Amino acid sequence: MAAQGRVRVAVVGAGIRGSMFARALQQNPDAELVAVCEPVERTRAAAAAALGVPVCADVEELLTRFADELTAVVVATPDFAHRDVAVRCAEAGLHLLVEKPLATTVEDAEAITLASERAGVHAVVGFENRWNERFAEVRAQLAGGGQGRVVHQVANLNDTVFVPTQMLSWAGASSPAWFLMPHTLDLTMWLSDAVPVDVFARGVKRVLPGRGVPTWDVVTASFAMSDGSVVVLNSSWVLPTSMPSVFDFRYEVHTDTTSYTVDISPSGVTRYDAERASWLQFGVHERAGRLRGVPIDMVDDFVALLGGADLDLPGARHGLLVTRSIVAVHESLETGRPVPIGSGPAGPDAADAAPADPQSIPA
Amino acid sequence: MAAQGRVRVAVVGAGIRGSMFARALQQNPDAELVAVCEPVERTRAAAAAALGVPVCADVEELLTRFADELTAVVVATPDFAHRDVAVRCAEAGLHLLVEKPLATTVEDAEAITLASERAGVHAVVGFENRWNERFAEVRAQLAGGGQGRVVHQVANLNDTVFVPTQMLSWAGASSPAWFLMPHTLDLTMWLSDAVPVDVFARGVKRVLPGRGVPTWDVVTASFAMSDGSVVVLNSSWVLPTSMPSVFDFRYEVHTDTTSYTVDISPSGVTRYDAERASWLQFGVHERAGRLRGVPIDMVDDFVALLGGADLDLPGARHGLLVTRSIVAVHESLETGRPVPIGSGPAGPDAADAAPADPQSIPA
Amino acid sequence: MAAQGRVRVAVVGAGIRGSMFARALQQNPDAELVAVCEPVERTRAAAAAALGVPVCADVEELLTRFADELTAVVVATPDFAHRDVAVRCAEAGLHLLVEKPLATTVEDAEAITLASERAGVHAVVGFENRWNERFAEVRAQLAGGGQGRVVHQVANLNDTVFVPTQMLSWAGASSPAWFLMPHTLDLTMWLSDAVPVDVFARGVKRVLPGRGVPTWDVVTASFAMSDGSVVVLNSSWVLPTSMPSVFDFRYEVHTDTTSYTVDISPSGVTRYDAERASWLQFGVHERAGRLRGVPIDMVDDFVALLGGADLDLPGARHGLLVTRSIVAVHESLETGRPVPIGSGPAGPDAADAAPADPQSIPA
Amino acid sequence: MAAQGRVRVAVVGAGIRGSMFARALQQNPDAELVAVCEPVERTRAAAAAALGVPVCADVEELLTRFADELTAVVVATPDFAHRDVAVRCAEAGLHLLVEKPLATTVEDAEAITLASERAGVHAVVGFENRWNERFAEVRAQLAGGGQGRVVHQVANLNDTVFVPTQMLSWAGASSPAWFLMPHTLDLTMWLSDAVPVDVFARGVKRVLPGRGVPTWDVVTASFAMSDGSVVVLNSSWVLPTSMPSVFDFRYEVHTDTTSYTVDISPSGVTRYDAERASWLQFGVHERAGRLRGVPIDMVDDFVALLGGADLDLPGARHGLLVTRSIVAVHESLETGRPVPIGSGPAGPDAADAAPADPQSIPA
């Protein structure tokens, strides 16, 4: 692609993830990082220095200064702050790559979905585990046929208590279900080509509140899927910090004839020093000055998509359904009852619907 | 214990398990195997030859011939056939060791419970995993204090499809929940000292019916416990036969501060031959002509209990609660709703039962 | 066995192992613990209090007071101090159970072997891993035929640096080869029914000397076996203390057609607390007030042997060959050359040879 | 890099590996695949069709037609056939990427080394495990300091019997030492920055000869390293085919303070079907039509090196030392004695070779 053919992208949010996306764009020969948008002054200054591109304080400034030359934007703001950025940029005709989850309310997710659809822009949701070669191969085998139909899936994705108590400042406003289950739920859908239709969830809320973080310690959710299969998701936020990895990720998918078990946390390298045992992690790593790993591949595919590649990436409708499902998990946690998951997203007629009434949108 | 002080025991049911219990009694110096009862003539003849003790065709014959000299009976009939044997023997004043589950209906379990209580005999239920040193040590640590309170437990106990399609003739009348979950549910109660108060379950019923076994392929159940903790049990009956063990047993218990993961299937010895990989199993094994393993230890403790030892073995009330819980699992499977689990006494009929007053019987 | 028929045993050495053997004897209905012999006054007093049997300060006192009523003695003195006790007791007509290694010089091992042979007493050497059900089953399968002939074996038995620097006061006078390889070498011989004929060894001597323990950090030894197979033994004494077990024991045996891998360190239970990850260990554990585990089974078999049981236990000739082999390991470490291992032990005609010249003793 | 600035490369040998290297070059934007050279007509035709580039029957034709426009050549002929291709191309001024091992005789390896040095061309040897992120990270940590000095390393790299009996037609002319140990020996040198100075090896030669493949079943080699550390390499070619991977690769490196264990065979995904258990492998895999994996990264780095990048890739001197070491392994296998490994220059004949003065060539 000639330089003038490059995809021109801005990143909104310059935290750990946003900075990584910005670097990924800079190292992609088919992309150009145009600008970064970050409200916190110190973080903004650091991004400017590290990346050597213009920085803006907010999305309005970004659009005012760069809308004409931009093709797309990566939305890497905190989970609850996706809507305004995404809607505004979609309305400006920019393609979107939005971090998972698409949003943390159905209303927000619908608004982003409808805005992108009205504008006719791509809205890719960053369910990055699809770029993990392990899951991709299982998906390929299952989709290739001959492996039987999925009977049930069990996915454990947990964090040590370090994550909600030391790593995240906003854990109390989130939950292990919001932080972890979008990953595992997306995988169950992708591997089985089915959607969740009903969820029952339970949890415990005792340890983290006692440590000043008013959210669930652990959530377990049982989903009925549209193909008659069953999914169990378990996510804890209170595992001991002596675990060899800060996350504990184990996945099973069972069909009529075949079982796959996927262990993501152990990397193959265990290090024992005088203090502790740990599994070295290679999710994102640097080689010869370049970042590698699943989020980098995801960004590359987003760029390729915008360049015309025929890729099947998770879109806003899918992201909306995941958000609906996690909202339903929390509703079940509160009510103690199974909760149906409307799989009817904001549909085609919504394209011209103003104001959009999600209740009227057919599946 | 002098010979005349030995515990004199009969075994009812001379299948694989019954024969093993009979051998366990014969090798225990404090016990005497008096007779074996088995309705199937060929099996009965084999038992007579192998064990060298009198055999009876049914429990009436057993009681007629041996009631006066018996102290106890081991009930190793098929799951659905515990009630009559257990009640009749209890009424005859014999102590009971009943295979798990105590019964497969609440009515049967209540009948056995009340009969044993009226007769004032021990009714031990064979939840043999308590004799597995791994679980026993975890229990000892948790009960010893200082390990935090239990937050959640996840127990996977699965079988390969060999079990319902080739090993068991009566699988269609059972389910993975009846066959496997009594083990795991008992462990969750024992480790946490809590009882289940509510259950939600889902399952799939497609693969086994298609192979002529009209029962559930897989069941997942989510329990709310009396201490506020959460339990997830998963049991499949359709795992591939290429698994290195016919059963797949993984257990996790997480407290505020500590996690234990218990892997029962891998024994530490993997054998690779030209055909397959397998984990050698040592659950019951023979050494110098003597059987060893958890069911043998269980029988030995039953004998010791009858000899006056102060042992805390799982009794009929506990077995009744497990049966209630598994019945509730199936009710939830059918209704799609959470089902409360009555942890109360044996029920209305018991109210007029004299001398046993259910209100006075500790739960 | 009536009380007067019991095997009457004394234990020499009341350290951790000796005390355990004493308890094992006390709980064996066919044995009677007559006395314990221990030179260190405080340890002796503790043993007297804990065991409630007479204690002696040295083996002369033991023999003077109890020789007439003793059948056997367990030798649990430090490795280098086996000879005098064992020879004296054999000469007194007592059967011997000697901790492994039989001795740490060929001369000592020969002296014990010849003394026991002249006296016609059993001299069992405590290679306790033979009582580990995992190895016993592999041995049974290989000995049963149909599994091919052994091609090679690799055995890793390591300790964390805790063992030589904190647990053992006499580590500087020993080595990982003396402390660990007798176990693994014995297993390779037992599983293959072959004997070592030649050894080449290398090691490193840097870390432990730097910490004030003048011995080898790690030793690797390569053995040619009499059946043409090859054995590799690796033993380190400097592994990090963050390992989940104080020992690291992995074993492989490969035949023409079949491979067995045996992992002894992971018990199936991993415990994660705020500080560290650990594998709970069940090598010796207590149940209902009784000790269990491989050393207990070994003592029970020693008692059974003396009671007339037909058991194939490792004897002095075998212990002598192991000692010869480990001496050869150290000779190879020093010379940098392969060292032949005389498998010709002190033979039958040596019985009348005084003083015994090992060079003249035919194989 | 503009098209005219591209590195222009030919591949010699169009088997599995050569074809893969050719594809890697075609997908690298900084390289151009100019031609492929392959003597077997059918293979040559297939390569022409698959790759769409000119093909030649031998290296003379290649040089006659394309020497002027070539920058480099990848040598992917069988192990024993590297010398002539490499020397001829070096003499023509072409840079070399040679598959490991550099050669299978010291004479061949020296000839290639000297030819490349005289010509002043790069001669990179394809020790591809250095591009495995697991080993690269361990290397980075050890090289970064603070992890202690290496004490010992143990590397097991085995194949199932499928490899020598079904996959390779020329196994009888090779050995597990030639096929597998160059990988592991290279890693031990790279991780410790030390070189082997002496080796003792043993092996068994019974199973494969009995199956018509006249080579070693298993080889174990013990190396003294220049830094005083010890290395043990074990390589078998007769493991059972029921292993979940065709290769079994386990690596340990231990320092004063830290241990790393690296398990390469288990990928994190286990698949159980009706027939067997297997670990899915991702060593080389395809994503969006592009190859990925360690050999692809290696080729990319070779291209980058030729483009001027400052990369530290394994060169001919290193490849020569590995060849010397494996030759010494076989000499020890035959003689039963430890064999010193000359780490010096290319040898006496080289002394009079002008212009290259071996004394001036850095080891």
C-alpha cells in the first residue's frame, strides 16, 4: 500500500492499552498513527513524548483538528466511557475499534451499534482472544466439521486479588463478570456458532467489600445456548497472589465425540527464584523493537479490514449481545432467577429509526 | 479384640462393590464376614466360591438364618434398591453401611433414615472420598482454622462415555447427576461445613439418547450454600474414551486467603504404549494379597465405629440431604428454575412416628 | 500371632526416622518394640517419654540388657555410622533392617554383608521407594512380561537448597549422590532386573562450598547396565526453595514399546496461600492415630519376613552393590573417567575368610 | 525498502523445509525469492508450480543463471549435503543461511566456515529454537544479570519411533544425536554463554536396528562446559507413538538462585477424540494466508541482517563447534571414553590457507 493509501488512525485513551495500540499502529506499514487523545495532562504529555504524534485533550479537539484526514479511531477509554467517543466518531464517519466490552449498559451498546450502522462504518469490538492461535485452531477444527456438535463448554477465567485491589482503580464500579466474562462468553459463542438465550448466575460478595472494593468476589453463570448446548463460566477476583500467574484461564469444549482443553495461563516456562514460582507470560512481548501478541494481531487485522481485506471480525451487533448477556448475569445475581437474554439487537429498521426504541427492534 | 468380640457383618449384593466389601471385611481382624446375600444365582455361586461363606438368595433368608448372630450389614445393592434391604435390616436391629447415594427418591431416603433412627442403629452412607487422603488433609486444614472462610468451590467429576454405554446396564435409569454428584456434593459440604439451600441446574440430553441411553449427557448445577458460599458441580457422561482415565475428577476450593486444587485422576504414573496413553490408577489395589484403598479404609472405619471408636462418619440424615439435593437438581433440570432444598427433617409422616420425633432429631 | 510369637525389635538411632520406625513397630500387632538406643541424651529422653519403652545409650548396653529377648534391630543411625551397629547386632544373631545406603564405604558395606551372612540373619536395606505403589505397579507390569525390554531410564531426584543448608547438619560430609542416588539407582535396578557395570559422572562444586557446605551442588551420572540398557541419574542439592515441594522427583523408564513417566512430587493437591504455592505431601501421614506411608509398609514387611512370610526384600548383597556404585560415582567425579563397578560382592567362600579380602572374593 | 533494495535470495532444496523457507521469503516485503534449486524432477516441478519462480536442477545452473542478481542463498539440502552447495555459493559471494547442523563432519563444517570467511559473507546456521519466545526470554533474563550463574542444564529432546521409521528415509545414516542434539546443545551454549569442552556419551542400539534402521535408539551425553557448569542431553528415537506429540521436548536450566523449566511439547491445547489424545502444535502455522512461527522469524531476521540490521545470529564458527561436539558424542559412544572437544579454529590445514588465517579468526 503506498503511503497515501495508508489507513490513518487516532487512538482515544492513552493508558496501558491505548499506548500499546498506538505503538501497534506505528509499526504497521499499512497504517499511520495520526494523533492520540487523552484527557489526563500528564498521561497526554507522556504519550506525546513516547509516540511523537500530536495529542488532543478530548474527542472534540481531535475531530476538529483531524477529522478530515482520519479513517478510523481506536477507542481505549475506560469501559464505561466508550459511548460518547464511539458515537461521536462514528457520526464523523470514522471506523471504530472498540475495546471489549462494547459498553456496560445495553443503552450505551445500542447507541454505539446504531450510530455505526447509520454511518455505515465498521465497528469492531476487541475480543482479542480470537487472535490467540490456540482458540483459533479449535475454532477452525470445529468449524471445519467432523468434530461433532458442541455439548457443553466450561470456562474459568479468574484473577488474583491483586487485580481488583491494586491494579484497577475502578474495580468497585466493575465486577469479575464485567471484567472477565466478555472474554469467555465471546469465545463460547465463537467456538459454537451459537448465542446465549438464558442465564442463571450466583455470586459471593464478601471478601472484596471487606477490603473496600464493593463488588462481587466471584460470579458463576450458567447459560443455555441457542443450539441446545450449555455453557458454564466461572470468574473470581479473589484468588491468592501466590498463583504463578496473575490470571488463571482454563477452557473446555466438549462435543459428541471430541474434547478440547485449553490452558492459557501456563506458558511452558516456569521460573522458580528465591521468592516465588511464576509462569513467564508472552501475551504481548517485544522482539527486535517490535511488539507482538494477540492485541497487535487484532490491530493489524483491523487495519487490513479497512484496507479491504475480507475478514470476519466481531462487530457491534455481537458486542451488543455480549453486553446484554453480562447485564443479564448481573440481573440474575440480584434476583436469584434465570434471566432471558434478548438476542434481538437494534435491528435493520433501526437504521432509520429516531429515536431508536430497542424494544421494537426484531431479532 | 478377641474373636468373640468381632463385629459380625453380612454383605447384601455381591457385585463388584459388594465383593470388594466382603473381602475388606475378611481381611479386617476386628470383623467377621458371616454371609453374603445375592439374588442372581450365578453371582451368588461365584461369591460362595470366592469367599467361602454362606450365601443367601434374599434378605429374608439372611435374617431368618443369621439375624441372631449379625451385628451389621453392608448394603451394596443397585442404587434404587437400597430401601427395602436397609429398612428390613434396621428393623432387625442391624447397623448399616449403605452405598452412596442413600436412595434415589426422597421417600426412600426418609424411610431408611427413620427406620435406622427408630431402631437406634448406625446408618453410615458410603461417601468414600472422605477417606481419600487428599481431601482429608484439605478438610483438616480448613477445619483447623486460619485458612479463611470458603468463598466458592468448583467440582468437575466426569466419566467417559464408556461408563453409561458399556459399563452400566442401568445407566438409562440413572444420570450423571445421580451417579457422580453425590460424591462431589458430599465433599463440598464436608469441606465447608455448610449445606446446600438452593440449586439451579442445566443439562443436555442428546448424545446418550441417540445411543440408546435415555438420560442426560451432562449436568451442571449451581448451589447456594448455607454459609453464603457458592458451589458449582459439573458432571458429564460423554467424554471421549481417549482420555487417560475413565473418570476425570478435578476439585477446587477457594477461601478468602487460600486456594486448594485437587486433581484426582492423574496418579503420577502415565503409561504410553503402542495404542494409548493412560494414567495408572491406585484407588483400590492389592498388596501382598490384601486390598487397599479408600473403600477399604471406609469399611475398616465402619467396623471401628461399631467396635466403639469415636468417629464422625456421614450418617443417614446427611445422606438424606444429599438425596434431596440431587432430586432438586433433576427438578431444576426439568423446570428451568432454581429449586430450594429442604434441609429439614424427614417430613410430615415422621411427625406421628413414635418413638422418633423428627423435630427432636438434629439436622 | 500370639503375644509370645511377636517379633521383638529394637531401634538404634532415635532421630526423625528412628522415631518413626519405632512408632511403626508399636502399631504393628505382630511386633513388639523392646527398646530404643540413642547416644544423645536429650533425644534419648524424648524417645523414652514418647515411646514408653526402655532406652539405652549405646549398642553394647542394648545387647547386654536385651540381646536374649530380641529378634531384630532397625539401624537408623547416620549413614556413616551403620557398620559397627549392624555388625555387632548381626554377630549377636539379630536380624537387621538398615537404612539406605547400607554404608558409605565399600569396606563398611562388605563388613555388614559378611557379618550378616556368617550369622545367617536377614539384612534388609531400606530402599523404601519399592513400597511406593506407583513404582510397585510399574515393576509388576514390567516383570509380568509383554511390555518390552528396558532401553533406558532417566531419574531426577533433587532437593531444594534447604536440605543441605538447613535440614542436615552433616551435609558437608555427604553429597547429593550419597543422599539421593541410592533411591534412584535401586529403582533402576529393581525395575529392569539389571545391575550397573560402569559409571561416568560429572558435577559442580561451587554454590554449596560458597555457603559453607563443602560438597557437590549437583551430580549427574550415566550408567551402563548389565542388560545393555542405559541409566541417567541427576541429583541436585541447590534447587530454589520456591519449588512447591522440598524434593523434585521425576522418573522415566522406556522399553522397546512402552514408556512410563512417574511424577512423585506433585501429590494432586496444590495449595496456594498468600505466601506461596505448595504441593501437600502424603509420603508419611497419620490417620486415626496411626502412621501410614511407604516406610511404615516397609517396616511391616520386615516384620512379616521375620514372621515367615515369603517376601523378596532388598538384602545386603544388593545394598553393597549400590554402595559400590555410589563410591564409583564419586571416583568418576574426581578422575573424570568412567569407572567400572565390580558387581562381585563379598561371596559365599568369603564366609570363612578372615580377614576378608574383598579383592579375592569372586562374583 | 524499495523493490530494487530488496534482498534477492534463492533456496537450494525444495523439500518440506526448503519450500517453507521459500514461502517465508515470498511473504517478506524486504526479500525477493529469485529461484529454487532442486535435483529431484518431480519435487522441482511441484516447487515451480507452487512458488511461481524459476527452478534449477543444481547449484551450477543456479549460479550460471542467477549469480549476478542474487544476494544470498538458503541451504536446505539434506544434512550431509550442505558442504558443496554452501562452499560454492560462498565462493560466488553469496550470503548463506544453512540449516542445522552446519555439516555432519568436522571437515565439511570447516570447509564451509573457511569458505564463508574467505569470501567475507555471512553464514548463519539455522538454530531456530533461538527464535522460540520461551527460550529467548530465558536467555534475556540470564543475560540481563541478577539471576545467578548457570550450574547445570538438562535437555530432553526425543521423537517417537515414527520419525526414524516412517518420516525420515535416511534415518539409518543419521542418529538421534545428529537429528536432535544440535538443537539442545545450541540452546545450552546460548543460554549460558559457555562452550562444551568435553563430552561423555552412552547409547543403546537395539530397537531400531531390529526394525531395519541401523542407528542408535537413544543417546545420552554429559558435557563439561567452559564455565564449569554441566550439561546433560538425552535424545531418544524410540518413544511410543501414543505420546500426545511426535516430539517430547523438556528443558531445565538451574543457576545459583533460579531455575527455569521449559516444556515445549504441550501447547496448551489438548485434543481428545475417539482415537487418541494429542497436543495441538503451533510451531509453524498459517494465519490469513501467511506462515508464522520460529523458522519464519529466523528467515526474516536473516533478511534483516542482510539489510543491515545489527543482529547477533549464530554463525559458522558456532555451527562448526556444534558439529565438532556431536562428532565427539559419537566418538565417545564408540570408545566408551570422554572426548575433548576442540573449540579452536578450523584446524591445521587452515594454517597455511591464505588469505584466511585461522589464528586471527575469532572463535
